[in-house]
Amino acid sequence: LYSIVGGPTVAAAAMSGGGGGPWLQSLTYDLARAEAADFSVHTHSHRVYARLRHGAEYSGDWIVSSPRNLPNVDYELYDACLARDPITALNKMGAAGFRPCADPPDVPSSTRCHSDQWEIMMYKDVYQ
């Protein structure tokens, strides 16, 4: 189940003793819902995109989301600032149901993360 639902990253985490928990249940639920929507005539969905980037407009080297104030995202400051490093920001966006457009995401090195030379695109399918 791990390798089918979550891909090689989740399978590797399961082999090392981690990898389960609420986020995997959420991922499984999202996939099941997407598959069920294929058979339903009355299901409407749309895709929301967000971009993680360095927030040069905020002092303190914050990683921010564009657009700001996304629903269910655990912001730390101004409804835009997520964290001070990209991995924590990715985890917070993942907890809100966002998935990276590129799998695995191209996470900047620690020497580049506080520059404007990178971005990570993410998406979330919203069902109504």
C-alpha cells in the first residue's frame, strides 16, 4: 500500500520505520476521492496552485506562499510567512493538502534558500 499510494519516498520511509500517520491517511483519502469523482456526474472540482518562495519583503528570511492566506495553512506571521526553511514550509503546505507539482520537489540548498533564485510550485484539488 505504501509504495502504491505514496510512491518511492513513502516506501523508503516505511522501510526505515516511519512514514505513516495522518498525512498518509489524508493522501489516501484525496486519491480515493479523486477516483470516485471520475464516476460521479455531479462532482465539481478545481485546482488551486500556490508558489513557495523566499519572502524578501519580510524581514527575517521567511519562506512565504503566493498567494497569501491559503485556507487550512498554518502560517506563523501575516498570513503569508510559513517558516524559515523550505522543508518546514513544504511540510506545512502538505498538511493543508497541497502537493508539489514536481515529485520530488527541487528543494534549494541551504546556501540558496534565502535568495530569490528558486520557487516550489504546489497544487491542491478542491472538490465541491
